[in-house]
Amino acid sequence: MRHTISLLVENIPGVLARVAGLFSGRGFNIESLCVAETIDPKISRITLVTNGDEQIIEQIKKQLNKLINIIKVVDLSEIESVQREMALIKVRAAPEHRAEILRIVDIFRGKVVDVSPDYYTVEITGDANKLQAFIELLKHFRIKEIARTGTVALPRARKAFKEKGEE
Amino acid sequence: MKLTGAQIVIQSLIKEGVNIIFGLPGGAIIDVYDALYDSPIKHILVRHEQAAIHAADGYARATGRVGVAMVTSGPGATNTVTGLATAYMDSIPIVVFTGQVPTKLIGNDAFQEADIVGITRPCTKHNFLVKDVNELAKTIKEAFYIAGSGRPGPVLIDLPKDVQQAKAEFEYPKEVRLAGYNPKYKAHIGQVKKAAQLIASARRPVIYAGGGVIYSKGANEELRRLAEGFSMPVTNTLMGLGGFPGNHPLWLGMLGMHGTYQANMAVIHCDVLIGIGARFDDRVTGKLEEFAPDAKIVHIDIDPASISKNVIVDVPIVGDCRDALLKLNQALSNINIDWEDKHRDWLEQIEEWKKEHVLSYNQPEGGPLKPQYVIEKLYELTKGKAIVSTEVGQNQMWAAQYYKFDRPRTFLTSGGLGTMGYGFPAAIGAQAAFPEKLVIDIAGDGSIQMNIQELATAVSYRLPVKVAILNNGYLGMVRQWQQLFYRGRYSQTSLEYSPDFVKLAEAYGAVGLRATKPDEVEATIKEALSKDVPVFIDFVIEREENVYPMVPAGAPLSHMLLV
């Protein structure tokens, strides 16, 4: 089963290597991983998506908790959360397809962020399913390049775990 | 007054109460060695960095304190990796200082540069690269705290040369606060009560105790109360030997691959298994699916990640072994049961198993010499009072089977990583901690050659370690596997061209002795014990003696080979 795990970690060199090394060393999977600073510059948030049976997920969380630089581990799959991913997609836009591509982008509430004679670059945000559906549709027009961010996620408001310095 | 980074290291060690360290200097750690020069800390100069780490590890195992080692950058640092991995697998608290090239040069492939923090990340509990001398004292404080608390482990501190030379005000922090590290010592009373209920319902309980009982001070006494008070048999893992008296009637011996018949039979047939400070390692469980098949499992461990890692546990208790056992004993004594009566049939069954297959060997008069006989004689002549380290392989298993340990911290062995070459430097570390005690390394002719250069260290510091080499001219355990599972094809296991260990010891200024026949053993051991210098004893033993019982790797415990 897929799990989205959110980590608050000390924002110091080597922390990402510790997390990545833990996963490779113990044979766990990482589907995606996102890291950025939080409001407190001393703390970063790592959002990672992994999969495994219950026992493996339990081990992953326990092992992450053992890392000294990890302050908090929350399994967002156990609580209500908001999950989003962004992608930039460079799709071939032949004159006869331009209108149709724009319609699809519109339906999915995407945005065209770069236009050239032959290509549109489209920005799209949503959960993993929405992105997948969108990409499938654009495949008909030939996708040249794609860059996905991986999932970022937060618990829904009332269950939030607070970052230091946040209201 | 401002101190240099190098002086801060030494002053911090003094604040930590460190009075002995093990190491070998080099260009990138030379400043700290300069500060060491007129400090009160004793330094044991080893002949290879790996030995410094094992010595610090042996010191830590024997004393319960944090062991300290110091080496230079590059090859000095990479030579520590095996020692760190050894300590990590067995949860041994050590702090290792490595020199590093100046911060400006890091990443430049400078002379004797190695990314040791990167290299040792997976085999340390934690590690640090100190880039600012103002962070140094705090980092050392944290390192000692992390190494010695919770589930202990090795911590490495990498010290760039410019940080050693830079100056800062020295103030050693009084306490440590780490947002992401809070070991839990107190066992949850609700869980303890659940465990007590489960134990009360058992007909055939077995206690399975590991290294956690050794490391948690006083846990061995609570373990004894648990066993005696509620009439339950105890088996120990290799790491747990000494956690329960080795001649106690409730003791089953070691379990697992080379465990006793009665210990493995008890685990196979028990209905409640109480795991204490042990981690259900593959050498203990054999085939996982058939391990303790009828049992509900209680597991006490300070490391939550050890619980339900290999075996799904029914009642997990996270906490310090002593605290958990104290509470468990309390909870059990509140239950009104005639424990002796409840477990009588079970203990009778175990007595039958004990009689069915006794650990045994046949020592023909006049030779060839059997290794088990040597260990039994060592046990007898040292009255079981020695601190015993081992190398890895057959020597280790025979030591575990035939030397009866009855106190914690008297058996030093590389259980998890299985590091050949561990025992001799570890014995040196233990001897440095306890100059007056008898320290014996039980070795094989293969293992001893993996750190034999430390003879020079032992001789030069007058550390009178006794090394009993069980010399069969083979990498014996591998040969045993080849004999049993690889149709006797002895691929690269014969060590026919070993040095003359007697002459070698003498060349180093130690004493070398040899025994080849059973009737020489006693006199030779007595002579060795009478010497106040390091002694190598070359016991020339039967070449193809095997360790039994044996459960083939991956087989269930019920598949014991008994002869």
C-alpha cells in the first residue's frame, strides 16, 4: 500500500543522505521525495511517498524515528490530509491540435506557461490520479518532456502538527 | 581563555571522565595528539586503526562506559569501518575521533582525504563533521550522550585540521537537548500488565534473553528474580551470555544455530516466549515461519524498531530491560498462582531434554586434542572468573558452549557482524580497563592472524592478555560448512602455512607456549596464567572437529544436527 510520510528534520547537511541511505540500505522503496525549508529556517520538511505492507511501513517509520536529525515522523495516510503534486509538461502543439490541447488544459485547470511555434509547456497541479489522467490525455499529442515534483502534503487543518514558529 | 580545537577535544574528554583512549596518530589529527601530550589521559598506541576501535569496543563491553578511539584522516579513518560496524551491530557505545583535511580542502581529493562521515553513516548510530570550532564542545557532549544512551552505539566525530587549530572559548555544556532523540526508558505499565496476564496463562513459558540484559545495569538480577520467582527456564543468545548464571538449574544454555538441544526444544514447544533485550536475529530463529510456532510472544526492548521487525510480537514493551523486568516481576507477584506447580510438568519435560542430548565430545586419552576440552580446562582453571573475548567461527561457538559465564560483561564477542580479528584487540581494551583481572582471548589460527600485529601493543603496555589459539589449520567454521553442505569440497579453507605462533610471540617479546596432547593442556594453561606478560598458547587441535549441535542456515530449529 502507498503511504505518504511527512518528516520534520533539522536543516543541516547530510540529513537527506541519511534518509535516502536508510531506504537503500534496508531495501525500502521511495516513489517520490520532496524537500524544502519550513517557516523556521532551521527545520526542513521532507515529504516522501513509499509503499509496502503494514509491517514494512511500520519498520520504515520506526527506523526514520531512530535517525537523530529527524524531529517528527507523521504518516499522512493514517490521517486526513491534503496532497498535491505539480508537473510541467512540454507537449507537441501542432496547429490543428492547439485548440483541443487548450480545452483539456482548461478542463483540468492547468495553465500554459510557455508557448513556441511547435510546443506548449503546461503547468498542472493536483493529486497523483489527476496528474496521471491529464498526462494520459496529452500523450495523444506527443509529450516531449515532463518534470514532476513528487507529492507534497499537509494534514488537514485540525490535525496539523505544528512547525515551530508557525501560528 | 580561548583554547584551540585540539585542546577543546582533550578538555572535553576529561569532562566526560575519559581516562584512556586507543589510537594511532597521523597528519590530520596531529594537533589533537599534541594537546594529548601533556594531558592526564592515557593513550594506548595500537599498530592498526581497526584494532583501536575493537579495543575501545572491548573496553566499553567490559566496563559499561563509553570507549574512545582516535585516528587520522583517509586510510586511518577508513580502517575504522569494520570496528564501527562491529560496535553498531552489537550496540556498543564508543566515540571515535577522526582527523580530516582542512575544511577548505574537503571535496578536493586532498592527500589522505576520505568522506568518512558519508562512508560511516550506515554503520554508526550517528556521526558529525565539525566545521566550526565553536560547535566542538557541544558536539562532543552530544556524541557521548548519543553513544551511551537508549540503545547504545558508535558515534564518529570528524575533525578538520583547521578546526583543531582554530580557537574558541571552552565551556562544556552541562546537558544535551536533541529535538529528534528521546530514548524511552520507562516501560508502559499497561503493557507490562498485559504481559503478566499472558505469562499467567502459559503452561510452557520460556525466557529468551539477549544483550539488552547485559547493557541495562542490574537487569540480570531482575532476570534472575523473574526466572526463580515464577519458575521459568531461561535461554540466552550469544550476546546475552553472562546475563544469567551459566550453572543455574533453570538455565537452558544458548539457543539458535549452535544452541543446546534443550534450549531449541524448549523454544519449539513453548506456548509463551518472553524476549528480553534480544532482536530475533536469523542465527537465533532459524527459519522464521517455524520459530516458536505455538507461542505468544512478549518482547521487551529499548529500541522500538527491534520490535516486530522479524517476528510479529503479541505484547510489545518498549523500555529499559531493568525497568521493564522490575515492573513485570511486581505485576506477576500480584497474581495469585502456585507457579512452581503450574510449570512443574514443563520443567520436567525440559529436564528430560537435558538428559537426552548433553553437550558433549569425546576426548581420547593421548590425543588428538579436542578444542572443547581446552575450553573446559580453561573454565576450570580460571574458576570461571576470566573476562573472555573470542574471535569468530568455531572458536567462538566452543567458547560460548563450554565456558559457563555467570556475570554480565565477562564475555566479549562480535555477535552481529561476526568480525574475525575482533577478539585480541578487544581483550587488550578490556585488559587496559582492568589491569588486575585475567583476560583471555579464545582464538582460531585464522582469526588471530587478522590483528596479530597487536602483540606489539600488548607487550609494550604490559597488558598480560592470554590468547588461546585453537589451531586446526583451517578456517574451521567455513570448512565445517563445506564438509556438511558442500560435499567436502574444501575450497580455500586450509591454512597449512601459518606461522609458528610460539616463535612469533617470542619475536614480539611475549611468551609462546604450545600444547598438542590432552595431558599437556592443564600444565600449559597453568604456566600461561602464572605469567604477568602476554602469552600465546598454540593448542594444536584435531583438524576436523565440528561444532554441534548445528541448525543449518535457513532451516527451522527442529532440524538440529546433533553429532
